[in-house]
Amino acid sequence: MESCTSVRIYVVVDNYVDMLSANEEHVKRLRMDYQFSPKGGIVQADSGICFVIDTFNGKTLMSRVMIDSGFESSVTLHNMKLLGIDPKSIEHVLLSHGHPDHFGGMLGVLRAIHHKVPFTVHSDAFIPRSIITNITRADWINKKLTKASLGKNGAVIKETSKPAKLGYAIMSTGMVERKIEFEKEVPKGRFQIIGGKLIPDEIKDDTNIVINVKGKGLIVLSMCGHSGIINTVRYAQKITGVKKIYCVMGGFHLGHPDIPKGKIEKTVNELVKMDAKYVVPLHCSGLNFKFKMMQKAPSRFISSGSGTVMDF
Ligand SMILES: [Fe+2]
Ligand SMILES: [Fe+2]
């Protein structure tokens, strides 16, 4: 896999906004002073996630990729404006999986992109799915995600379960190999609807992102963490042939009440053991994970949220 000389990662949407932490090496935030200034605006959190990623060769911008869309396009487009991102400049879109907190804003953002754009996705994202628990039953949560509506709004769909190039030095993993014992866990209450029957949903469409940065190593981005974050990092190493891990970022799916006992501690230990220089938990990673990661390895922990820009 080729490597870029630097990368800029915009967290366009996350479930949280950190408007107080100071800027630091690699990290700038749309902080309170910007948000309340007449030229700025209030950056918004939403129940979802969206990244825009620029990769560079020297000073030359080589590619701009958007990963997921957040839940509401109004929030995503509002935050893009504050971050100075013109949607029309997006060259490739990846949808990580068929959950509404990742695709909900997609049609609105595609309309704002306003040109035909390559759109990479695993075909399982389109299989009808439901959430059934003892307090809720949500049928066909991905009903609005159709190939026809995506195509009508400019997406040129490429369905794949394999690793795929998204741009310069940035690729998607496709379906992640799941080998780590403590991450073998079929989420409770999630189903695919196949032939009218409810089938337990392993969310095999879960696709993640890897960026290779010259002299630093891999940046691995997980969007919702359904494959397990350690599985995802191991698989990223396997498909790229690059062992060194520089940064692990995204939704690690450790914030839910039914997370098995000890899983958070094991995940923290593995991330430290693999010597990830930075760990940036977002979206569904959960407060417990953030707390334990910050306690165990404060120098590796980066606090992030909507409106954070990271340069590596
Ligand atoms: Fe998800
Ligand atoms: Fe999610």
C-alpha cells in the first residue's frame, strides 16, 4: 500500500462536542471562542458519525474522502460549513454499514456533493434489519437505504466485501476477519429479515478504514466497531502488510450496557500493547472506555468530537 506524507482528519459529526479542551499538537477544535464569535457558529453533535479525510503528498492534496454521513444531513452540512469543507470537493464516499446513525444523512449530503461520486459499500447494508429489545421494537431500520435513492442522488455504487482503494494511501477494509476471542460477540436484539424470518445479525457489512502515513504507520478508523476494534486493527495490518500502528480512532462499540464484563479492560490493554501512539475514541466507544483509556495511558488519549481537526 502506498503511503501519504500527511493526513488531515475532520470529525464532521460525532455524538459529543468538546468545546473546552485546548488545542494541542496534531489537534485543533472549533472551540467556544470560535463558536460564539460572529464569524463562527455553534458546532453540533448528533447521534452518529461522519469523517472527511484528506491525504497529502507533500503540500499537494491527493484525495478527499467522506466516511458515513451522520444521522441528519442538516447537522452534517452545517458542521462542514463551519469546518470550511465544500461538499462538492468530496471525491469518494464510503458507507461503513447499514445503520441509520451512519447513513441517515446520506441522501442530503449526496445532493450537496452535487456530482456523481463513487460510493463503496458492502451489499449486506441493504438487507432489511430490525432491533428488538424488551423496551423497543424497531422494524426495518434501514428501509430508507436503497440503491435506487442513492443512485438517483449521484452515488455510483460499488458493492464489495473486499478491501478497496478509496483514495491516495487510504483504503477500506471490506469485511473484517473476526479472530479475537474476547470480541466474539453477537449483539443482542439485532436481526436481519430474510424471507420474512428474523435471523441474528452479525453486522458483517461492518467496513473500516486504513490510512498509511509515511514514517509513522497505520491510522485505523473504525466507524461503529461491530467487528471489534482489535480484530479491525489486526486485519488492517494483514491487508496492508504494515505492522506499525500509529493511531486507532472511531467508534469502538464499547458503550452499550450489555458489553461483556472485562471487555473494556482487555481492549485498553491490547491497544497499549500494540503501542498505538494515539487512541481517539468517538461515537459508541462509551464513557467507561474513555475513562479507562485515559487512566491507563493519558499520553495516548485524544479527546475528540464534532468539529475536531487532526493533522498527522
Ligand atoms: Fe452500527
Ligand atoms: Fe453507530
